Amino acid sequence: MIKFSHITMLLLSLVAVSCSQPQQVNSERQNPFFTPFSTPYGLPPFDEIEYGDYLPAFEKGIEEQKSEIQLIVSDTSAPDFFNTIEALELSGELLSRVSNVFFNINSSLTNDSVQAIAREASAMLARHTDDINLNDGLFKKIVTVWERRDEANLTAEQMMLLDKTYKRFIRGGAMLDAASKEQLRKINEELSILSLTFGENVLAETNRFQLIVEHEDELSGIPIAFRNAAAEAATNAGLQGKWLFTLQKPSLLPVLQYASNRDLREKVFKGYIMRGDNNDEYDNKKIVARTAALRAMKASLLGYTNHAAFVLEQNMAETPEKVNEFIDALLKAAIPIAVKEAGNLQKIIDKRGENITLEPWDWWYYAEILRKEQYDLDEEQLRPYFKLENVRDGVFALAGKLWGLKFIPRADLPKYHPDVEVYEVTESDGRHLGILYKDFFPRDSKRGGAWMNSYRKQSRAGGREVSPVITTNYNFTAPSGDMPALLSWDEVSTLFHEMGHALHGLLSNCTYNSLSGTAVSRDFVELPSQIMENWASEPEVLELFARHYITGEVIPSELIAKMEQSSTFNQGFAMAEFLSAAKLDMDWHVSDTIEESDVIVFENNSLQRAGLIPQIVVRYRSTYFSHIFSGGYSAGYYSYIWSEVLDSDAFEAFKETGLFDAETALRFRRTILEKGGTEDPMDMYVSFRGREPKQDALLRKRGLK
């Protein structure tokens, strides 16, 4: 998952728990945000920043940008690209500096003080963004530059910046009448707070769930390493001699996959899927209904049929109809396979003489049994070969083979938490490219999932070469006792995935910040990340990192063969739970009603239309669907599978020429990774592949063809 660093996207990505007053800043000291950071590479001086620094920096940053914009508006010379579009692009340096630090910290190291600041800052930024977008004087100048664009002799990147700036103002309400502008302001501010509150509730629900087990015989089937981790978690919580399981994936999934205690599986599963739906202070149903209604209202105000039409206008898919057609075609292929898989699992149950009917909390458990029966493969056989440090070094080695990159550990550089690792990234000749932060393990102060973001994006406008500072965050299985962090295959894929996003940011070679790195359409942004996952399972790449953590033995070819043979195992389930979530997202956002819906009725109707079988629960229920209600993926969750069409097809270019073919890798770098959002996504893809993408590779990979 990618999180954009543009202010308006940052507002969508807040995660919070509860609020208290931030500490007061010492009046004798200088606010570290007020001047460019003097640290090596201009990194945030985390140990110097106090909570009381943030709001003054936001306030001053907003005032500075307002002054800069007023200078643009009051300039009496004829509006042109440089004194209007580029001047706007270069404004708000202080505001960007504090925003990038604060919102990354709010996702990775949140607490009561940070949440209090987030609420106030979010409302401030929503108002400020509207002040810019609805500034009549500024918009008139932008229109003048836009109308004279053909005679301005602009570069392709300058033309793209002009085009996106002009459209951003149109989409931001610049052409509305006064009353509609005021209505839009109120909608935007309320949406920013709803997004915050949704994220607060999901994190609070996740953190408060505890399944405490008092007798070890209740843990039958769960591998000893996970039992030890649960015992350690219980001890840390003051529950010596017991076992504690949470809703963090490294704790949740081993119960679902391995616990023969069905009651245990049911409790953790229901704890997970009922987040935000417990009719208490953390309930998200009203927030979901209100958010969907406000988005429909905003779309109508701006002249769009619905929110999905508003969003997709800027994506490769272009229209809701095209997205729904895409999803429905894949559902048609996936659901029958899921039905067959459910039947096979029920046969396993019946064969074992267990007088039960398959339920959603049983699926992972019996699927593991079936995987072992069909392929003689237990996922726990793989973990010893996926020590975190080896996998990390393996993906670094892959980037070295493809693009000559080097990753140099820099323990001397500032970081925000002791667990965080910091790397300087250089070209093969030693030239500095950027800085990469890696934050691997779960904690209560960190939101769930995995994502990439930027503390600073690459640019060179205004005569300044600005190198990127990228962060990648995960919630991986942590070390426990003497046991190192041993990853599941899913976690290995996630590490490769987020590294792809990181490379998109690190290898950016653009002039303008707002076009650089991952600033591309939502259904194109997952191409650089997902293509990296394809390398992870190739034997030549596994040899780079898959070594037994005790013996150092390279993963045996027999295990690799079993991995390949089982690569399409359970794909009906995987596709059905994902596609039904994508369909649910679209259903929420193709609605044009401004009335608040009954969330449970709406969700059930959507899943029924998708054809989801009762043995599978949608990947994200509405009440914890953070991607679309607090993460910027509204009407865009389909983009993962859309991009998988691209990445599957693109990876075949490497299969055709060689996994590490220098010419193919360079072409991918030049046409995709370096370009950011400076060109049309399909044009970039065709420049790399020589043609538009085909679905065949995806269908083969997923076992649907």
C-alpha cells in the first residue's frame, strides 16, 4: 500500500486513538521546523522535535503559504507558467516539512498527544486547502495560463503540471458559486474529521481485543514458536503463566491456521471481523454512512454522477462502469472456484469424522490441512528459510542486480523509534540517491498493515536538487526469546511489495515534487510494488535470501517445487474475498443518494450481488475498511487487481529476456520508475512493453485460466 505525501492525501491517512493535551514547548528554544533541518541529508531531527512544535509550525506554515499565494495573485505582470504554476508549486515549504513529519509519525508512533494535534491540524489543513482551491484571483491566473498553453513552449512535464493544477482547481470547486463553495468547505472539513475518527476507532478496537488462554492444552496445533510469542506477550501484559493473542496479524493468523481448538479460532475471527461494529464508543457504522453520503453530496455539487465517477476520472479505468465490468468478469471466474474449494474443505471435515459444517473461522485451518495433503507442504516448513534480515538483504540484492543500487546501513542517522533501520541508498558508483527507513514490527502506537510514504519527495525545481527520504512500514512477526523474526510467505511478499513502492520513490527523476515518485493514478501506483513480488518466488532470487536461519542451508529445490506447484492453491478464496471487497467499495461510491444508509443492510446486499458464499467473509467489512474510509483508496480498492494485470504482463518481459536482464531493467527504470506522474500511465506502460497489457498472464498466475 502506498500513502501519498501531498497534503490533501495526508488528510486521508490519519490514524488515531484518543486525545489529550500535547506537552508545552519550551519558549526558550527554536522550533526545529522553522528553518530547514540542519541534520545530515536534511533528515527530521526526531530527538529535537517536541509535540508542542507541531501546531505552531502548521500555523506558521499556513500563514507563509497564504502570503506566497497572495504575492502570486497580486503580481501585476502577465500570468505565465513560471510566475503562477511553478510559483504555486514551490509555495508552502514549511507546511510541507511539518506535514510530512507529523503525519508519518501519526501513522507509526501515535499517542494521545499526537491524536490531539491531528484533530486540530486536520481541520486547519482542510480549511487551508479550500482557501487555495477557492481563491478566485489565483484561479483566474491559472485559467489564463491554461488558455495560452499552446503558445507557451512548455516541456512535457511542465504541461502535465499545468494540466493537473488546472484540473485540481476545477475538481476543488473553483467554478462553484459562493453558496456552493461554502457548502463544499463544510463537507470537506467534516470529511477530514470523519476520516480521522474512523481510523481512531479501528486502531482502538484492534488494540483492546485480548484473547487470554490459561491452559496450554487449549493451544493444540499451534506451533511452539507462536505459543512462546503468546506467552511472552502475556508476561509483558502482566499475565505471567498465560498466553495472550491479539488481532495483530502475526498473532491472529497462527490461531486461524493451526489451532485445533475451534472455539479459539471463532473468538479471534469474530473479534477481527466485528471491529467497528459493536455498538459502542468505537462503532464506525454512523461514520461509514455519513462519509458515503457526504461524498455523494460533494460529487453532485461538483457536477459528477457519484463519488466513483469523480475519483475514476483521473484513473486509468476512467469510469465506474469499466471498473465494475472488470470486477464482475473476475468474480464470474473466481466464485465457482471458491465454491469448489469450500466443497473440498467440507470433504476434509467429513473424512475426519468431525460433525460440523464449514464456517469462515474454519477455512484457514482446513486449507492448511488440505495444502499439506495435496502438496506435502506446510507453511511452517518455509519460515525457517525466511529470516527477516536475510529477506531484507535479499530484496536489496535484487535491486542491486537490476539497477546497481547499494543500501548502506546508517545507524548514525536520526530515527523516530529504536526498532527502525536507516539506510543510505546509492547508485553503483556511490552517488547518493536517497534515504530509506524500514520499520518492521507491530506496536500499539502503529496502525495495522504495511505501507510506504515519504518524509521528503524527490524534486529539482527552483534550482535545488532534493533527494528523497522514504519510509516503509510493516507489522511482521517479531523476534521472540531466542527465536529471530521468521517470516511467513505472505510477509516475504509484502516486504518485496513495499520495496517496490520505495524504489518508485527513490528512483524518481522529476522536476516537480507534486509529480514525482508515486504521484500517479491510483490504479497505476501498484505496478512498481506488485511487479517486485513476482521476483520473490523465482528460484534464482530465492537463492539470494532463502537460507535456513540455523544451518545457512539454501532452501531445497524440493521445497521450491512444492511452492510452485501450490502457487494457485486457495486462489478461489483469495480472489473471492478480495473482489467482493472491491465490489463493496464500488457499491458504496456509485450510490448517488445523500441519505445515510443502514450499513449492515447495504453491505449484505452488496455481498449478495457479488455472489460471495457464506463460508467466506469479505476481506474488509465496511466498519474496518480503512483503505476506503481513512486511507485514500475510495472507489480505488480494485486498483490492486487492476495493477496485477499490469505487473503480471510486465514481468513476462523479464521472463522473456532474463530475470536480471540489464536492458529490460533499465527500460523499466527509465519508462516507469523515474517518470512519476509526468506522463499518461498507459503511454508509460506502452513505452516499456511495446504494447498495451493483456490479462492472460494474470489469469494464468491466479489459476483462473
